[in-house]
Amino acid sequence: MTVDPRAALDRLIAALDAHLDAVAARRGEDDPAVDQAYDVLADAFEVYDEALAVTYAEATPFYLGEDDEDDDYDDEDEDERDDDESDRADESDDDLDGLSDQDLETLVDPEKG
């Protein structure tokens, strides 16, 4: 079933308005009305994006990330690996301090030594 892009756009605009209203009227950190408006907005966006793709072979410049809590842990693990790698690189640089230019050249091209 193909959705008319104009109808999908109208639904998306209405979902944006409803989301803004829910956020402005928020009652606490975990207001279910905001969560519901968020879900409706995400769904309306996906329908609009799909309608553009099917009808005009076009896409919006937006991306909805996966709402998966496991992704947060993956990002933290990756950040820790990046820190470890940069720490090792810093330590390697420290090992080169005090070497003469000729010694450094020999490390880069052992045939010159």
C-alpha cells in the first residue's frame, strides 16, 4: 500500500505540533504523554520518508537512531578502547624521547642503520 506523500507530510506536521504541545505541558521527567507523542512523531516521520522513497525515489536528510539501551553500552566500550589506544600511542611517543635523529631514522628505515 502506497501512502500519498502529501497526506504523510500533513500527518508529520500534526505529529510535530502534538509533540511540541506534549513537551511544553510535560509533567515530570517521565511523562507518558511525551513518550507517546515521541512515538507518534517517529512513526509519522518513517511513513513520510517511505512515501517519498516509493513515490519520488527521494529521502529526507534525517535518520532515526535505534532506541536500544544496549547501544549506550557499546558506545562506552568503544570510547574506552579509543582511550586505551591513544594512551598506548602517547607511551610510544615517550619511548622515542631522547633518541637522536639518526636513531629515529634507523627506526623508520632499518636499512639506513
